[in-house]
Amino acid sequence: MKIRKWIRPALFTLGGALAGVPVLMDGFISGVAALCAVRLCPAAAKAVFASHCSTEPAARLVLEALNKTPLLTAGLHLGEGTGAVASIPLWDMALAVYEGCYSFAEGGIAPYTPQC
């Protein structure tokens, strides 16, 4: 049955969400699997991140259904997880900035107070 190829990635998505591990969606097939997982368990959406928007015609529809914005928009349609691999340096840079920045208190900046 063709449906079997969708089950395993959907279960990986659910398993990652349950374990608190980010799940990096890559392209249309993993996007549909993530959509299935999120429809089964809406809380799984917090763990899913879109690496890129594939040039597959339905890829944008899947991203919209998941309410996800891709990190990259480069017209990729190569397969083999290239979009996910290409997005990893962005995650590394974001983590380096997050870990390397000082807090407002450490920088001597007063906490924000609403003016309304």
C-alpha cells in the first residue's frame, strides 16, 4: 500500500514532539507527514519547523495548512533532505547569537516597562 510511506514520517514527527526534539520538515513529503501528525495531535505543531518551501506545487499549501514559514525560499527541488541540510547553518548561527548575547541586566539596560 502507498499509504505506508506516510505513516513512518508522521510517527517520527509525533515521536520528536513527544520527546521535546525539534522536527525539521524538508519538502513536500515530510510536510504532508507533519500535517498528518499535527492533525492527529495538534500539540505536535510546536516541534515542527519548515526548512524550506519546495517547488512542488502543493508544498505551499501544506505550509499554509501548518501555519509555518520556511527558513529558506531558494526554489529547491533536489530531494534527499537538501533543504534541511541547507538550513542547519542558520540554526547554528541563531543558537550562537542566543548563547553569546548578554541579557539586558548584564548590559546595564533597564527592563522594559509598558507606557500605556
